[in-house]
Amino acid sequence: MPDLDLQPDRERLMAHIREFARRVKLSGTPEELESFHYLQAQMDSYGYRTQLLSHDAFISLPGSAKVEIEGESLRCITHSMSVSSGSGGISGDLAYVGEGTEADFVGKDVAGKIVLVDGIATEEVAALASAAGALGELHVSPNEHLYEMCVSPVWGSPSQHTRAQLPKTVICTIAREDGARLRERLAWGEKVRATLVAEVDTGWRKTPLLVAELQPAGADKPFVLFSGHHDTWHFGVMDNGGANATMLEAARMLALHASDWQRGLRICFWSGHSHGRYSGSAWYADEYFDELDRYCVAHVNVDSTGGEGATVLTNSGVVDELKPLAADVIERLTGQKHAGRRHGRAADQSFWGVGIPSMFGSLSHQPPGPIKMLTALGWWWHTPHDTVEHIDSDNLSRDTRIVMEILWRLLTSSVLPFDYTVYADALGKQVAQLRAELADRIDISVLADAIDELNINATAISKAGDVSSERAARTNAALMRAGRHLVPLNYTSGERFHHDSALPHPVWPSLEGLRALAALPAGSPEAAFYAVHARQVRNRVAHALREANAALRAALEN
């Protein structure tokens, strides 16, 4: 792999930022499409083959809102995917549910009421409130700002099977001090009646998606996917203008050295991230599943780079097998030790079902602050204040350099920098704990044995050192085949062809059937039922591990 000191051009980065600051880019609007044309012109000028696609997406754009408490109107907003109330609104008594966790709803009769919730609007609260029969939700911001949010629990556009999961409540947010007054009244036992009015434009519309690709001469079809969304809340200069500037500059700089690449680079700019719950990337994963399955080696997503005060570079999400790569690059360029945080269920990570290892999303973060339930991306995030003054050119250049170095390694490494020993260690700890908890209720030793074999095979690959180009090609193909089985185990419920919900997921969700059996009390009459599903889960995991090991063994034997 050739050494290269990749230094982004700060002036170019800031010129892109100024361009992105010109328009509000709501999904599916003419202003957004105009900005997509700017992206396409830039990528064309760098030598990429571009295609501006258009596809149907289920998009929800919040409009006007009104919250009235006994004749007093409060400053408020509504949210993407909230129910639209109609001009008359909905009225009901307030019921306080704390932070709106599952435990907060237990024992509370909120049917026909409006729940008062501490914290920004989320899909988790929307799902719980809808299931409990609430009429509406009134969220209390953690500060004076009102944060735009999409509250759909459905990942991507809904199908006929998932549309029933969309929120059934009218949802608004008010500022902290107004919420504090309402909480105090409820604490004193007062009955407080509220009226919520929300105008939300929700439905199918055409949205753009820009694909730009560059394959070096003589390279085979495998490619690295590099992506970020272009739609915004308000002007969205950091989110996601910073990342879009990073993407353009990384694309330009890397293209200058494409003759050194071992594989291609495909760059996707999504719409529908903010107003369609990742509808663009989810559609692309579905529409191009076969191509992605056959040729995509890794996915690097980037979001909200260059924010002022974003000094923390240790907390970005990354799959286990790519943690060593992230740690090496970030420590070498910044001196900070990357924590290898597990991905959350966010950031256009629509490709885990395909089996594609992924990195990042948001890359740089604010230091921990005193306000609970507030993003690590800055107080201006998802507000009208996300404007040019909150971009730090030094931070933007630093973040862009990190991303370029990561991509450079993925593009130029003879053997893909995947370390499945880290994966084996992480899964091994999960299975060891389950074996202890399950005791003699079900035998999962087959999983422990397969994980031991995975560790042996992955270690042998990592110690192979310099190999011939033919051996490298076989090894890379084996790593990709193994990932198609291993990534879904780590980050999905096990279904590769349907997207899991946008709700938070447990670690290693594919193991949930085993965990459910392990959690039953000894002698439970339900155990036999749970054991049926647990055996099926064990078999699915065992099969995936067997197939991954077979792929890696084949590479080692040749």
C-alpha cells in the first residue's frame, strides 16, 4: 500500500460550506434538487461517472403547529411522521410519563390523553405512546431550543406490512421552561388540559439520489461505498453540509491517486434521511441488493463533520472487524484513543442486512455536557441555528483528513483490513455468558466451537503477511463472503432482505431468542415454548458461522 500524506484543501472545503448554506434542503423539494445538481457538477469535474436517480419515498414534512394550555399558546413545533391533526387539533388531559421509557408507561392509563415527556421527540416514545392509546405527545426540550425530529419507528419507506407501525399520535415539542411549569402543576395534582394542532405533509414523493463512481484502470468490480445524506433541517450547514464538503474533498483528493487503488469507490448522496427515516439508503439497499452483495467491500458513512467545539474523536460507531483500522488512523492523526463504540440504529446504516462491514456516521463530537438528553453534535443541531458560524474550518479539515485516510486504506490495501479476531472475541463473550445462563436448558456448544474456529481462521489470515496478488484476491473474496454471514448476526435480527425497525436494538440482536429462554425463571411453564425458538436461533447462528468459516478456510487452503 503506497504511503500518501492526504491534506485537504481548506479553502475548497469552506467554499462548499458556503454553497450549502444557500438553501434549505427538505427532501423532495426543488431547492434540494438544485443543490444535488451542484454535487453532480462537482463530482463530474473530478472524473467520476455520475448518475442522478429519482425514486419514490415516503416523506413527511412538518408544517405549522400550535400548543394551547387553557387559552395560553406556547412556542412549539411538530415533527416528521407525526399524525396531522387537522385544523381543529386534538384535546386531552396531560399525563406525565417522565422520559417516556417502557418502564415509565407501565401502570399508567394514558389512553385518550396527551403524554407529557421529558426530552426530544423520538421514535421509541412514539411507538410506546401509540401502543398505549395516547392521543398525542407533548415533548419538553432539554433547553430553550426546539429540535426537529423524525419519529417513525419504520426504517425507510413503509411497506404494507410495516405501515401500521407508523405513529398514531399528534406530536409537538415545547421549550424547557414551559414544560417545567406543566410538570409542576401536574405534580401538585392539578388537571391540565391541552390542545395540540399539527400540520404535517406526509406522503409519497420523488426524491433524488446521486451516485458517483470511479474504478481504477484494471481494477475488478469490488468497490468501497462512501455515503452521506444531503437533505437538511433548515439550512443544515453542519448537518449535513459539513459531511457533504468532506465527501466532495475526499472524492477529489482520492481521485488524483486512483492509479494506486486496488478497488473502486462508489459515493452516494442520499435524500430522505431527515424526513423519511433513511428512505434513500434503504431504497438503494433494496434496489441494488444483488450488486451490493456481490461487490461492496465496506461502507463508510459520514455525518456532521467540522462542528465548532467538536474535539472528541473517540466515540464514532464502527463494526468489530474494523475497530483496529479506526483506532489506528484516529490515534495516528489526532493522538486520541478510539473507543470502538458499537453502532447505534441510525446514520443511514441500511446495509447490515446485505452483510457489509460499516464505519462511522457522526465522527467528531462535543465533550460531555451538563444537559441530559441532548445530542453530542452541538446545541444548534436540528435547529434553525445550524448555520455557517458553527463550522470550524480546522475541525472540518481534521475530520476530512481522517475520512480520507480511512478510505485510502480501504481502497489501497492489498488485503482488506478486516480483523475478524475482534469479532470472534466479542461474539465469544456473548455466547459464554449465554452458556452460563442457559445451563442445561439448551446446548449451544456448537456456537462456542464455531467461534473458536473463526478466531483460528481469522488469526491465520491476519498473520499471512505479504501475499501474491492472486492470493490477495482470494482472501478478499473470502473476507467478503464471510462478512455476508457475520455482519447480519452482529447487527440484525437475522433477516437479510427486510430492514429491522428504526427502534433501538440490543447488542447482537440475532441472539435474542437464546436470551429470552435464559431469562426465564427455572421451572417456568413457558420454557418449552421458548426453547422451540431458541433452537431455531441457535441453528441460524451456527449456520452463519459455519459458512463464514468455510469461506475463510478455503482462502487459507489455496
